[in-house]
Amino acid sequence: MTTKELRNKIEQEKGQRTVLESRAEELTEEIRETKRSIRQHEEAREIIRQVGLKTQEQLQYHISDITSLALEAVFEEPYELRAEFNQRRNKTECDLLFVRDGMRVDPLSASGGGAVDVAAFALRIAAWSMGTPRKRNVILLDEPLRFLSVDKQERASMMIKELSDRLGLQFIIITHETTLTEYADRTFTVSLKKGVSHVRTKESAVESSNQ
């Protein structure tokens, strides 16, 4: 190999080294950026986790506490409603359980229908209270306490009346339970005679008819 050829080869290798050094610097910078991005994602994930925990705490209050208070207002030995958040299929799901004396009970299969009625009513209130912006302050209920025993109807009626007054929330309730009507601000009694609906108000004996 001549001196000229040797010099050319050395120059080529210098050029290759320069390219490799430049590429090494680029890779080093990419590694730094990747590490920085990983840290940012980890920080964002932690923020999301903290927000999720705070949200769960708020839901725990609105769901568990409000419902448990409603159950206490109606029953002498009430259940406590507990909301438990569990990870399933990479999603957070909420399980609602009745708890009494440390025993966990499935509300739909192992408790009386009356307790479920009161809990379902309270959950409607909790859902309404969490609305942003809050929805219209009117809730329509169809036989909300149909499985509640007669001896508990009066306490439930008082609870509904107190909630209505405190929250400024109007309940329009369709029911066959006469006890509920005793605490209503206004009552409409509907009867059907020969295919014609007759409506009578509590305040007036005047009857109107609608086909």
C-alpha cells in the first residue's frame, strides 16, 4: 500500500469516527429525552393516582355517608352502605355492599327489600348532589318505598320531607302508600271510573276529569 493510499484510508477512518461520535452524541441526547419523558409520565401517573384517590374519597362520602344516614333515619338497626373500589380488567369498578356488625351483605340478594328501597332513594339524592352543574331541583319517583314495611313508612316519609326542606329539592312521588301523602305539601288522588281518570287534590274537594 502506498503512502497516499494509507493517508486516504486514515482520512476515511477519521471521517467514520467523526460520524460515529456525532451519532453517539445524538443517541445520548435521545436517551436523556427518553429518561426525562419517563419521569414526566411517572409524575403524571402519580398525579392521576392522587386525583383518583381524592375522587374516590368524595364518592365514598356522597355514596356511603349520605346513604348510611338515610338508612339510620328509617331503621333501628340499620345497615351501613359501603362503597369499595376495585381494579378489574384494568378498570376501577365500584362495589356497593351493606355492612352490619362486621358482616358484609350483598344488597340485592341478602337483605330486605325495604333497605334496598331506602338505599336506592338515597343514591338518587347523592347522584343529584354530585351533578356539575347541578340539575333541576326536581326528582320524580315511582313507588320508591314499595318494599318498605308499613311500620317504617312514617319514618321514611319524615326523612324525605326533611331532605326536601334542607336541600330545596322537590320530590314528585307516585305511590299507593297513604302514609307518604300525610307529609306531602300537596296531594293528587287519581281514581279510574269507566275509563275516565278523576283527580282530587288534598286542599280542594273539587274534582276534575280527563279522558
